[in-house]
Amino acid sequence: METEEIPSALLAGRRRGVFIDQVVNYAEHHLLDEGERGFNLTVLYGKDTDWATVINNCRRYPMFAEKQVVILKEAQAMRDLLKLEPYIDQPLESTIFVVAHKQGKIDGRSKMAKLIKEKGVMLSTKKMYDNQLPAWVEAFVHGKGLSITQKACILLVDHIGNDLSRIANEIDKLLVNLPAQKKIDESDIEKYVGISKEYNVFELQNAVGVKDMAKVMRIVKYFGANPKASPIQMTIPALYNYFAKINLVFGIKGGEKEIASALGVHPFFVKDYIAAATKYGAADTERAILLLQQYNLRSIGIGDSGVEDAELLKELLFRIMARA
């Protein structure tokens, strides 16, 4: 991306997302040469600045360069953000003004939004669906010059959840420790991210799927001894989503490709869902979903008498798996 391709008026991000961080990082480190940045790069933070300071910096002319870059991070924390409208309406051509607004959203009908669209570019990012996360992780890792096994990918996603910034940070930590062109596997995730490759929600749901009671109890015992590894308030919703997908299998016509598409999972894991559906049957799958709903309420203190989380989870899983 060349500097000339960036509108000089405004490049604004809204809502949350690692994509906004990537755009801001590019603007901060790549729009100006190293020698130009000392005089022509200004980074401001919404909570520490005001509209007058921002506008004064934007109206300053570059020194020994054709462009200057002004970046306003955490714009959502700045008071009187709307007072930037006059500058947005009449921006300085030699200033590239980048605004990162990462929480909430700008009303598309507002005067500011209309000015941004007229004078510059508005980048709007939406939260990614859970079933899109593995593909995003694979693409992100590939873009860094590495690859990742399916199991390691799912392990990372299941543990961190739908937080692209955290996932990206963990992958960057892996990059520091792993040689180029290495395939990231479960051992790497365990060693550098701190997620046990044997005792995690992914392994728990697999053990529940095949009704391996001994393995399930070992994992639950580990969770009890290491509460931060997988809090029950995260474990039960994950199991609920797992059984909800198993339940969908019964109504899908077609083969593994069609099932993978309907469930929103990688084809690599389809056989596991089919096997679990066969193991439980439709009636016991629905029963498991009802139990998970009931115990989810108990896990947050509704209708519960103070049973410890590990015991509550053990009781839940025993009731789910006890029926043949």
C-alpha cells in the first residue's frame, strides 16, 4: 500500500477488532520512512488529549517530507469528539489523519459519519462468527509464514474464544519462539500459550462424545485443581454448543461435506460429530441440552445450594453420559 493510496482526510475505524489494530499499526510504521517519522508522526490517545490539540497537530505542515501522519488511538475515550467535524470538513491535504474508534459505533446518519465518508474512508469491522474463527486463525498464521495443525487451531480458539486481538497476540508470542516455516502443533500451544493439550474443553467434549467416563473424570479433576484452566461458566456453554451441533446432525441430509457446512465446522471434525450423534441418539442428545441449560443456571447461582464447580460439573456429565 503506497502513501498516495491513503486519503489525507481521515481513515476511521469503528467497533472492535484486530483489523483496526492492523490498520493503525500499518499507518504508524509504514506510511513514513524511518527518517521522516521523527518529525512527522504524532500519536495521540483519546483519554489524554482534547479536540483542540488534535486539530492543531493535524493543521501542522510536514517537515522535510510530503506527508505527516496523525493517529488518534482510543478515540472513543476523547471528550468532544464531535468537535473534530470542522477539520474533517476541511482537512489539510498533507496530513494523513487516522482515527481508531474501537468501542460502540458511529451513527451512520450523523454529520460526522457523512463527512468521513465524503472526505476519507470509514473502515467498519464486525465481530466474527465463532465458526469462522478456525479459518481466520489458519489464514493469519499462514500470513506469518507458519502453518498450524487442525487440533492446535481448535485448541487455541476454544480456549481464548472470540477475541481476535488476544488470538493474534498469542500467535505473535509463538512466532518469537518458533523457527520460520514450522507447523504449530498442540505441544507448542501447551508450552508457549499455557493451554494443556490433554486437559481442556476440546478434549473434554471429545471424551464426552465417546462416553469415556474415566477420561472425563480426569479432566474434571484437573479443572477442579486448576480453576483458571477452564471455568465452569465457560465449560458448560462450550458443551452446550457441542451438543447443539450434534443435535443438528439428525436433521441434515447429505454427506460429510453438507454436515460440515451446516454445522460450521472444519470437515476434519465431522466424523466426531457423526460418531457422537450415533452414540447418543436424538432423544439423549436433547436430554443433554436440557441438562446443560439447567446446570448453566446452577453454575451462576440460580437454584444451587453452593456445590463446588468441579462437583457440579462432575454431576452434570455423569447424568449426561450415564444413559446408554
